[in-house]
Amino acid sequence: MNIFGYAQQFFDAPGRWSGADGIPTRLLEHVQYSGLALLIAMVIALPVGLITGHTGRGGNALAVLATAARALPSFGLLVLLTILMGLGLTPVMVPLVALAVPPILVTTYEAMRSVDPSLVDAARGIGLPWWRILAQVELPVALPLILSGIRSGAIQIVSTATIAAYVSFGGLGRYIVDGLSQVDYAKVVGGAVLVASLALATLALFWGLGKLLVSPGVRRGR
Amino acid sequence: MSSGGFFEVPSDLQNSWWGLVGWQVELTLVPVLCGLVIALPIALLCRRFGWVYPPVLGVATVFYAIPSLAFFVFLIDYFGESSVTVGIPLTVYSLVVLVPAIVDGMRSVAEDTRAAAEAMGFGTLRRYVQVELPIAVPAVIAGLRVATVSSVSLVSVGMLIGNEGALGNLLSDALNYHRPLLAWDAVLSIAVIGVLLDALLVLARRLLTPWARKATAK
Amino acid sequence: MIVIDAVTKRYPDGTTAVDRLTLEIPDGSITVLVGPSGCGKTTTLRMINRMVEPTEGRVLLDGRDIREAPVNALRRSMGYVIQHAGLFPHRTVVDNIATVPRLNGADKRAARRRALELMERVGLDAAFAKRYPYQLSGGQQQRVGVARALAADPPVLLMDEPFSAVDPIVRKGLQDELLRIQADLGKTVVFVTHDIDEAIKLGDMVAVLREGGRLAQYAPPAQLLSAPADEFVEDFLGVDRGIRHLSFFGTDTLELTTEPIVTEDATAEQFGAAAVPETPYVLVTDAAGRPRGWADAAVRASGPLDGPDGELLPYGHAFTVGRDSLRAALDSAVLSPTGWAVAVDEEGRAVGVVAQESIAAAIRGAHRAGVLR
């Protein structure tokens, strides 16, 4: 049987669409935890990225921080924190947030720095206060790049939340991890299809956000 | 099972700490290098035929979004629970990071330089390879750094499919036998390997682009 | 009036951008700051809206130190135009122009109405209103930049090399537009450029700055050309300052003659009768009186015209009496193969011709009158 056969078998299994181990429950868990982690990461990374990008200070420190954070193995961190703290939300959230902060932070900083300085000069000369320059000039122009940073963070969170099933965490990764230990390959493939679909849906969501939020003048102007 | 020192590896893994480190580095570098080798012709193609680039970027973005664990699973059917199954997704992720890095790096070559090369009689392909590519080296290495450091971390996920995770294999023992020291060992070793490989790439950039030293020193 | 009072700008690295500069900038006219790069002209301009704070000295606006007012209120009372326009790429043309009225609390509809008015004033078609900056040419973007600066009707307009990035033809159009707008609105304009021709064309007063931010000369352009203060100013004006100075003299006093002008359907006799002793050529016009070219009177008088002899010599370009300067008239005569310049009225009809010698006589006359030194 090929992977399509396995997937078919998985989705046709009885009770798949209801109950605590049903797809809707697992999907909701995955979306909730990913959403929470992304929200926390954005609350931390966006203000810092916007302010440092606006002032242009701290770029080197951010680059070092980003490399260090990228080198941090999130899966290892997940296991380590679970061993140290026991099962719970915190040991899962910390690696997920730590994973998403660097791309959002660094991209936001870079995006703000890449705004044409003459634009900021014109805005100052017109008499816009700094917070209006940030919110009404730099942010809208930098938005496509900032969104791409948040998108990277979101994709990585969705991906790593899958692995979190290994430490008895809910979400779609459960099917893969349980399937592997039960040698139920249909379950493994089904889980993988669901996870991949969720990742692609995340991609589509950000594509839609871009269409909605980014001014056509910026989108086409680049 | 004795709870030994930091570098003592449980006997069920049938490997030494150094063995695991070597395996980790191999599982990281082979896919990144494969990624680079495949990325170069694709990038040149995108540079030569501009219309190829947007669809390539689109496909790359989609591949990059697929979670590693799901990717591994799809490949088990073809390659079993093996290093190849772990290596292919890492190769694809590297490819996805490297192609835009190379293309954007080549495109960023100043128009003057490009015109000068053309005026000197460089053919298109020759100009790409002998002028634009060398100038794009810093951008390519920046891409290699991202690909390498991400791969080092992702290799450990391979543990989930038949203990193909090198140092990541320490994590299952850490959880099963509740030995935090093993988890510390895995996390710190992987992080240090990542930082060291990153440092090597920075060094490589300095050696390869002596002309850029002054600019990067700023 | 803007008074720049003994202002110095020194940077932490020790360079002096502006050195004890004092300038009085009169209301309702265009004052140009001109000089080579590194002369501190842009720094000086940016000290007027406090984009740069002086190290020493002060800037007064209508007798009050500009530091007394809140900085953003000060900037909103001054229009600001920069080299690449600095338009906001995420906003449409009309929203770009409406920025400052909106900041000042105007409601959206009033601000847009005002923006549309301004588009007309700067010569932009209303069809551009909903476009984004990337859809405009450089010259059009710069017009939007000027409109945006004028939107809140500020008494002062600061322009930092606004026309340097566009090609010469577009630049000339923008300069003419600025002069037209200024004739209507009478703003206090401070204009920075490195182009001495632009300074002379636009300025009511021109301040020439030298490296290190010191004032070399501050004078109306005609005086600058006739009496440069020193060798630096003379060099900066260039070798043809005598010719350029002629731009400040009208052509009303030129003695035009209508005698050697005939229409193209003239007979051989009429050609013969039109010829004057000073030149073998007569100017041929069409039925409406617009110049066509010069013809050899003797050839035309001697018989029917066909073959190459019948072709007309080009007249170069004509100058418009009353509007164009003596410089244009001289240029016209120099370019004409016959050595005679053609004068036309506003409708382009030939109103007379004048020889190089007569123009030279007019220039000598100006010298005798003491206006040209």
C-alpha cells in the first residue's frame, strides 16, 4: 500500500471525526497552542523589533541573539524542560516561543531598517511626531517583510508543536507519535497529512493577510 | 545502568559521545552540501530566466512549510527508517534557504559592475559564474549559516523515526530513564556544534572575500 | 521674515558644516542657497525647520526664536520638499497630499477636496488622484511632493534640491511651474540647489556658500552676475556669466525691422522689393505670418523657383518679444545662418527681424546706461 492508501485508511476509520482523539479535537488543540505561542512571541518580538528598527540601535546584538536562538535545539529543549518541570503548558510554550521570537524580531528590525530613509526624512520635515512616523509611515511600508517574519515564526511553531506530542502533548502530532509506537502506519501517515495541511493553511492565511493589510502601493512598488 | 558523567552515553545507544557528535555533524553537513550543489544550477536558471524565479519561490515556500516530522513520515515508505529519510527533508530545507540567497545575492551586484563585465566581453553565463557569483558569496554564506544551524537542530527530530537522530537519541533515554543530564548533554552539545559550524562559515566568508573585510568590519 | 543669526553647526567629529552664517530671508520671495557639495546649504535649510539644531546662533521666524514653538507645529507651518519627493508609497496621491491637513485636524473630505485643488495647481491631472506613487514618473512624483508641501497653505516653503533627480526637460517644466505658482501664492521659499543656472533662474535673492559653510555672497542674481564678490563666486558662476547676465534684460528696446519679410506666395517683384542693403536674405512666412525660413532675395526675384535654389534656410529659433530676454535674442541671432534673429509675438507670428549688430548695439547701450558692468 502506498501513502495515499494509508491516508485513506486513516480518514475512513470509525470514530475518527469525534471524541477526545478525534480529528476536530486534535486540530483545535494544535491551533490553540500554536496560536498562543505565536501571540506570546509577537508580543515580545514586535515592539522590540519596531523600536530597535526605528532607532537603528542594537542591530548587532539582535544578530547575535538570532544566531544563538537558532542554534538552540527546540526539540532537545522541549524534552529537557519536560523532564525538569513535568508535563504542562510551560515546558511546551518556552521552546515554541523561543523558536518564533528570532525570525519575528530580526525580520521586523531588518524591515524597519530597509524603509527608504528619505521617506522618514520627509515625514519628519512635514511635522509627524516619531510615533506617527513609526505607525503610519515605517510600519505600513515595512509590513510585507514583517508579515513574512511572523509567517516564518508561525510555520516553525506549527511544525514544532507536532513534535511536542512526544512529551505527551496534544495536537495533531499525537497521531504520528502514537502511530509510530503502535506500528500503525496508517495513523502515522494520516497525522502527517493533517499536519502538512495545517502548515499549508497557515501559509494561505498569511498570504490572505498580506492581500488584506498591505497597501497596493507598497505591494506593487517593490 | 550507571548514571555516569556528562560524556558517558547509555550503552543501549551503542555509540560513544564522539561517535554521536560525528554522526550529528555528518547528518547536518551532507544535506546542506547536497542542498548547495542542487541550489546552484537552480539559482543560475532563475537568474538567467527571470520568470522561473517566482514559481520556484512559491514551490520552495510550500516545501519549507511542511513540518519535518510529517516530511520524514512521507519518506519512510520509500527509504525506511534511515539516514536518507532524515537527510532528504534537510536537503530540501537547505535548498529552499539557499536558492533565494544566491539569486538575490547575484541580483544585488551593482549595475556598474555588471555593465563593466559586459563591456569587457564576458558572456552571460561566464559573467554569472565569474563576476556575480563571487560577489554574491557573502549572501550565499549567510544562507548557508541559516541552513546549517537550522539543520543541526532538526537532525535530533530524526530520533522519533527509528533512532536516526544522532545526539537527539540521547533525548529518548533522558525521558525514558528520567535522566536530565542526558537531555542537558544533547541540548548543549547540539547548540555548541551549531555555534561552531556557524563560526566556521563566518571564517570561510572572511577567507573567500578578502575585498569585503573592510565593509564587514564596520 | 526668516533671520539666520550667526549660526554655526559643528559635528562631534569636528567638521564644521556651517560657519557663523547670517542671512535675512525676505518674505514672499524665493531665496536660493547655492554652492558646491559640502558647503552646508542643506544643513542651513534643515536648521530652519529644526531637522538640524545649530551648535551656536539662532534662527528667527518673524522675530521669534524658532525654538520657542513646539517642533512639529513649526514643521507643519513650513512646507518641505526633498530630492526624491519622499512620497509615502502606501498612500495614494490624494492621500499623500492630504497628509498635513489631516494632521492639522481637517476632516477627510475637506482634506481630499483641498488635495484635488492642489493637484490642479501643480499641473497634475485629477485622474492621478487614486494612483500610487510607483505609478508616476519622477517629474509627476515631484509635483505631488510640491502639492503635499503646499497642502496646509504654509507661509514658508523649504525645498532641498527638489528638481535635481529629474532630466533637464522635466526640470525646466517644474521650474516654470514653481515660478507660476509663486507668482500666484507669494510664499517665502528657501530653495537649495548646486546648480547655479537654477539659482539664477528661480532666485529673487541668491546666497552663494563656499566649502566649510561660509557665505561668499548674498545678492540678487543680476548683481551676482555683474559684480561677483570674489574669485570663488566668479569661478562658480562659470565663464559665460556675461552671456547669462543678458537674461535680465528685456527685448522691448531692440530695434526690429519688418522690411525684409514676405509671405510665401509673394511674387518675384515683391521679393525684389523686400530686400534690404544689410542682408541678401528675406524672411519667408506662411499666410498666417509664422516664420518659415530665409530665402535669397536675388534668386527669388530673378525668376520662378524650383529645384534646390527654392529651398529655405532654417532660421534656428525665434525669440518672443516682451517675454524673452536679450540672451534669447542674441542666441537666436547666433544660431541663424543669416546672422539675423527672428522676433515673434505670443501667437508665434513674425513681428520683425534684427541683426546681430543691432543686438550688440543694444548691449553696448545697456553698458552705457550703467546697468551692465
